[in-house]
Amino acid sequence: MRPWVLIAVTWLSLLLPRSAYAGMPAILLHDVARMRIQTISFFLLVLLLSTWGIQKLWNKLSQDFPKLPRLTYSKALAAVCLWGLLFVIVLTMISGARELMTPGAWEKQGATYRLKESTEQPAAVEQALLGMREATLQKLSVELLRFAAKHDERYPTEEETSEIDEAVWQLPQRSGARYLYKPGLMIGDGKKILAVELDVYDDEQFVLLDNGDVRQMTGDAIQTALGREVSP
């Protein structure tokens, strides 16, 4: 009997269902084992199909380049396995380099890894963000004072705020969040709040006063100051 006939008969005998007799023991795989077998079989199927595709593409290319040797299926399978191993080595080196550059920063989650969630923000990062918040509000102060200098010391109305670059109205590292602005004020002595951060940070809010100064205030102090401004 020819080998391919034997292989075909073996596959058919494995694929065709058989009748189970009463009382016959049923041996079932555990869910995890069954999933692993399914994964391995799918991987082998993809590997064999990829090998077949590589062989066909190579031999098709050799028709235009006669110097290229014909590629058999076994050689194509060896080439695909070799390239697969090389990719595994490269990915392992990348993972190792990532762990060396950020030791202890990754934690296992299921079959993959993710960055550990830090409960406390590092002091250096927090200090940098604090400086960025103050500098951004300082830029807004410069733009508003520049506008007021051209309009008899009057700050822009709500409609006139569009004349100022939109970027200076945005809170740092808070996409889409803008400063709260109080239009209709004049350059004063620093007793009125002109603009204030949204309460989206972990510490006190920065405020911009009507004389151009920038300082930090608690939420209660801001509410008191704003209430004093609207009181008769």
C-alpha cells in the first residue's frame, strides 16, 4: 500500500465519528488541556499552510530567476521554523531589555504583563507637573496683560477670548480641560480672581489674579474670594 493511501485512511478513521456503546467509559480532556490541544493544532495548521505558501511563492519566483533552486516542502518547512525561532529570540531579547530598563515595573496579568499601577506619584514627576501648571498659567497671564495693554487695561470679554491662542487656555496634561475665566475685569490690585484651574489635580489650585500674579489657593479660599466679589 502506498504511503499517502495509508495516511489518508488513518486520517479518515480519526475524523469519522464512531458509535459509543452503553456503559463504555468516556475519557474527556480537562478544559485547559483541550484548549491547549486546540491551540497547538491551530498553530500546526497555520505552520503547514504558511510553509505551503512560502514554497509556492519561492518556486513561482524561481521561474523568473532560473538561478534560484527549487524549494521542496521539507526545505520550506525548515526555513519557516528557522525564521520563527529567530523571531522568538528577538522578541525575548526585547522583553529582557524592557525588564532591565524598567526593573520591577511590570506585573503578570493572565498570560500577559502590564505596568504596575503606582499608588503614589513620584516626587520628581509631581514637582515637574507643578512647575508646568504654574508656567502655563503664567503664559495665559502674559497674553491677557498684553491684550489689556491694547484695550485701556481691560481684559477680554467672553467673545474676545478667541483672539488669544487656544493652547494657553488648556490645562497641562488634562486633554480638553480649560481654565475657568471671569470676563469683564480690569487690571487691578490683585484682589480679584481672573482665571482659575479646574479642580482636577491632587493639590491646591493655581489662580490668576487681576494684577497678573499667579498663586496657589485652596478650594475653600477660592470660593470665599469669588463669593466676596459677587456680594453687594
